[in-house]
Amino acid sequence: MSVTLGAVLQEPQVSTIEIDRDRAALTSQISTTQEESEKYGPGLLKSLIEVRLAIARNTLAMLDQKRASFVRRITLDYRLDGRPVHDASDQELNVILEELSQAEKKAAASKLEAARYSGGLAQAMSLLKAETDELSVSQLRLKFYSAKHGIPLPFPTLTENSSKPTQPPGKVVKDRDAL
């Protein structure tokens, strides 16, 4: 009995309260997004909403797994490229929160712009822009929660993708030879 008590007391105290709070916020977001998705018929706008919904559901599943590991006293040891992954520092989380705040402001402005129109192509294009901005917000929330709870998500580095092609794609032709 005393050995078990000693083992429990030696473990770092991990509370699921923070995870439950994050899960509640995501559940609310999922409900709102589902209601929004039901407003639209098949099309690009509904597809973007469904992508956002999938990101939120995946984020919730990630937090459910993390919570279950705490409840069942299973140590999750994540490694990325052979290095252990740790919870993000407060400074790193603040940087992500700043990005998230800017993305939310941009999404809100896009929604206001879309609300100015009552239909037609202008409204459709504005709604697509607003939904694209909301998709960015969802991705940043996933980044925040995974960093906050120490769950690795490999993000591509910009240097890998920034190499410029040495030659233009295809054959360059003069305008008169284009047809």
C-alpha cells in the first residue's frame, strides 16, 4: 500500500481540468460549425466548412487521447525526428496566440464583408474568403492545442519549399505563337 502511495506521489501532478476546458471549447466550436454546415448545399463553401469541422474533430480526438492517458496513468512519450517533444513554453504559446488573434480578426472582417452582400457572385466570393480565413483559424487552434499539450505535429519548414526553379516550366513562346 505504501509503495503504491509513494509511486503516485512521485508522479508529476497532471490535472485534466485544462484539457476538459479545451475539450469543451472545441465541442462548442464543433456544434456551431455543424449548424453552419447544414445551411449550405453541396459545393465549395460546404466543403471548406467540412474541412474545418474535420480539423476540429481531429483536435478533439487528440485531446481525448491525451486525457485518457492521464486518467489511465499512461505516459505518452512523443518523438519527432528522434527527439522528444515537450510542451511549448509560455512564450511559444503566446506567439501562437498572437497569430490566432490576428487570424480571428481577419476572419471577422471577412465575415463582415460577406454580410454586406445579399447574394450573387460577390457574396459567394466573400463567403469563400471568409471560410478560408476560418479554416486558417482552425488550423492555428490545432497548432495551439498540440503545442500546449505536447503533441507533435510536423510542420514543413519554409526553407524546404522555397527553392526557386532554375528554368521556367514548359516552353516559353511569344504571344503570336501561343495559339
